[in-house]
Amino acid sequence: MLCQVTVSNNPQDISSPDVFTHHPPRYTDSFLLFIKAVMLFGRVTDFNVRRNLRAPTVTKDPFFLEGFDVLDRLVCHDFHGSLPQMYKNDYGLTDVSGGITLDTDLYMVHIIPQA
């Protein structure tokens, strides 16, 4: 007889307003957090492209552009601050018998917001 396990659908999707700050415990792992970090990096890239901040003749100070403070707070404080405790202080390095393993997804979750 085949044992069937039913897991309800993830209550969160990409369009959820709190997708970067709410991480449902049953549906959160280092890979999902990595996807969220990449999406967050995409928002920063979109902000830079839309404001044309890389143009050599532009002398705009990004700190005073509309939307910068909200995006900065989301990247620098809200995302990392909302990580579940088991992922917040774990940077992906784990001691195991025979050496150290690296969870590259979790490592990138902590590195991407610094970029």
C-alpha cells in the first residue's frame, strides 16, 4: 500500500505584500529564502535602472530619490531582521563528522543584501 502525505499549499506567493518579511515555518528553507533574496536584489537593480543612476552625467544622490528609503529599509533591516531564528545566525556553515559543510543557499541569503 502506498502512503500518501498531503501538504497544504503555501499560503504565500510572489505577490504577497509581506513576501520579504513573513516566512511561514512549514514552507521556509534556505532555498526559498535564497529566492526571496534574489528577488530583493532584482528590486534594487530595477530601482537603479529606472533612476538611471549609472549614467556618467547623472549627479543625482540616490539617498534623496523617492522610494530609496523604503527599499533601503527593506534590504538592510526588514528582510534580515525577519529571518526565522534558525536561519538568522546561521551563515550556512555546519560542522559534521569528517569536516565542515556549506549551505550555499543560506550563505547567499546573508551575502546578497550586502551587494
